[in-house]
Amino acid sequence: MSSVGKNWKIDEIIMNYWETEGSKEKKKLELEC
């Protein structure tokens, strides 16, 4: 039960990370265009 909670937390962190990285990439592309 506790390991599932930990994994869920890690998934949330990974999703947040990818969302921030994705927005950075979009901004970079907009600046280049």
C-alpha cells in the first residue's frame, strides 16, 4: 500500500517535470521562429 503511494508521487513528479520541460521547449521554438 505504501509503495503504491510512493510510485504515485513519483509519477506526479515526472508528469510535472515533463510539463515544465515541454513548456520550455515550446518557448524555445517560438523564439527561434
